[in-house]
Amino acid sequence: MVGEDLEIKEKIRILFERMGNKRENLIPILQQIQEEFGYLPPQAMVEVARFLNIPEINVYSVATFYNQFRLTPPGKHSIRVCMGTACHVKGGHITLAAWQRRLKIEPGETTPDREFDLDTVACVGCCAMAPVTVVDKKVQAKADPTRVDGILLQFQLQKEKEDKVKN
């Protein structure tokens, strides 16, 4: 943990050298940190507050207000369930529940092994294929609970294959 905190501090220090310490730089700084780490580590938000000389709660408030920011590390595989109108009507909420049951996490969370993260999106723009789930930026059409099981089985088989190659 200590080594990770030092790595975060060093990378953020470099970022701060490029950015001014004006309060209006808060969102661009947070965006840069998320681009670097894939999420906003708590230690990074503390460092940002110090750098900008603002209360930590202000940084946290901005980070939680905008849904572009993640507060948990991303998983190796990204699962995004569309909750747009067409997907919702066609069972998007049932698909989301299936992902939650299978992965044992809620939207906005990452599995303990950091294999998967789960979230919802407002609309993917593939309404004719509803309900839609986007897995690692690939659209999965007609993603009902059976399809969820199939997608997870593919990942499991791939992981088993990779484990055999390692051993």
C-alpha cells in the first residue's frame, strides 16, 4: 500500500507541474488523474485538495457529482448495461440484475479479483438490438440473462486456457 501511495504521489506531482494550481483546473486535473490510473484513488483526491488549497470535501463533491469519474479501480473487463428506453422496455433492468447476481457486485463496483467492473449507461444507440450490454467496448445484442451466462462462460474458458499456457 505504501509503495502504491508513493507511485500515486509521484505521478500526480508530475501532473501538477504541467497544470496550474487554480481552482478552475480541478476538473481537468481529475480527468488527467483518471486517465492515468483508470479511476480517482482517494490519495490522489487528497493531493489535489492540497495542491489547489481547497477542502478535500470539495474535490470529493466534484468527483461524485460527475458520472465520468470512477472512485473504484476498473476491472480487467468492463461491463456496461444500457438502460435507455428501448433497452429498459426490452428487459435491460433484468439483464442488469443478471449481471449483478453473477458478478456479485452493484453498478459502479468492481469484483474483488478486479476481473470485472459493472455500470449502467443511458443509451448505447443500438436500440434495434435491445437489450444491449457493452462488454470491453463490444456491443452484445439481445443480452438477456442466458446471454449473460454465455458471455461469462467465454471469459471463464479463456482464463482457463491462459492458465494452462502459464503452467
